[in-house]
Amino acid sequence: MNRDELRKIIVGPMATVGTPFDENYEVDLGRMYEMIQWYVENGLVTGKAVIKVAAAMGEGPQLRDWEWQALLQTAVQAAGSKATIMCGLHYKDTIRQIEDANRAADLGAVAVQVSPPVHNGPTRTDVIRFYDDLANGSDVGIMIYNTGGMLGDLIKIDDYRTMVENDNVVAIKWSSPGHDYEDLFEFKDRVNIIDNTKNPVRNHKLGGHGFINWTSEIVPSFDLGIVEMMDAGLYDKAENEWNRVYKPLTEIMTKLGQRSGGQARMKKGLMKITGKDIGDSRPPSEPLTADELADLRQVFSSLGFEVV
């Protein structure tokens, strides 16, 4: 697909799919297939949402190379032509990241979310060159992962003016480290701006295109409903509804993170309490305790969502 075609489908809630593990923390591809089909049946389809495999909240950095590839292939097969599948790529040198991007394209991903090579200790020019070489060396849409603390904060607005000229750069996942949030929207007609601040209403008002979330693969109707409100111009209603849910979830996620870390722990807990268990996170992250699950169940139920 060319950039214009990709920009039409990299929109809406980004459903960061948790990786299903069995009791031995091995990837469960059968469960992955079932869940992708459930996501599609519940509206996470092309033009309305993106299904993101092996991203950070999907524990991509903790996966073996063959595992993320198998998960991606399974997701593409399960979705058929009905959903937009993106793959997360993490923390590698330029040569291996180009290889991974092209492999992801071969397996059916329409785009890849790419983290900067954190552990190489890159300078600003290294980061810029990394994304430039990746865009030139691969044939898949690229979403640049710009987040504070991940070296995306080294990229300046002037750098983006050059980067977005490459037709393979189709989106930027944006949390505005070191910039005013509005700065990047200079490029909104060239690439898609995906909110990573848990503020989809602000993003939409400025002409953005989608948002990172914790809920779209737990309760798809909630996030799809937020999009419907925003598209109708009902911004106050959308913001009130979003804050009603996300303020309590932010509080309990902070609480859960005090005992053990891991971006997927709350997401996997939400899957458990809504009857869609996909196992626990791999060590060193600790599984949620019975008391933690009870707290999470109480919060989620109080928000009007069904739990088991």
C-alpha cells in the first residue's frame, strides 16, 4: 500500500493485543487466533481501528524472534482481510530492525511501530539516521514511536520535517517529550498523528487520527463509542466519558505497579475479570494476586462494564 492508502486505515483506537501465554509462559497461538476473531467480530476492523501485535503492552520486548513472527502470522490469518494489523518492533540495531520490518511485511503487517535503539546509547543524529535508514531499507509503513525516556525525545521538530518526507513514514505515536503537544500537528496532512498521552479528544480536535488506550481490546465498544462522539463533534461528552473511565484506571494501574512492573499486567488482569483470560505476564513481572484482581474487578464493575 502507498502512504495515502495506509493513512486511511491507521486510524481510531490502537488495540494493543496482549500476548496469550499458557501456564508455562509459552505463547498460545490458538488463543491468539480466537481473540483476533473476537476483536474483529466486535468492531475492531479496517477503517475503524488498528490491531497491534507484539507492542510494548503486548510484551513484544519479552518475546523471542520466532514468537512475535508466529503471533503476527496468526493474527493476520485470523483477521483475514477484515482488520488492519500492525506489529511492534523494539530496541534493535539498524540492520536487524530493517530485517524485522521486511519480515513483518512478508507476514502481512501493513505497518510497524518502531522504538528507537535504546540500548545502543544513540545520539540524536544516530536516532535520526536509524529511522531514515529503516524507511529507506524496508517496504512497509512505519509509525515512529516518540515517547519520553525512550530516546524519541531526542528528535526535534526540524528533524520531523525531514523524516516525514519519506513515503514509508506514515504515522508518529506522539507524547510530545520536550515539545508543546500542538507542535507536531504541523505534519497532520502528511502523516497520521497517534496520541500517546491518554487524551484522544485533544488529538482529534487538532486533526489527529488515533489514540493509544488500555481498553479497546477489552471492551471494544467503549473506544469505538468515543470515536463516534468525536466524529460527531460531541467533544465534551467524549471527554467526560473518557475521563470517567480513565481516571480510575490510571489510579489502579499506579497501585498495581507498586508491587510489580510490566506494561501488560493490568491489561491481562482486565482480560481475566471479563472472561477472556490470556494468562499472566512473563517473569520478572508477578501475576496479579487474588486481592489485586478483586480490586480491579470492583473498579471495572463500578464503571459499568461486565465482569465475571
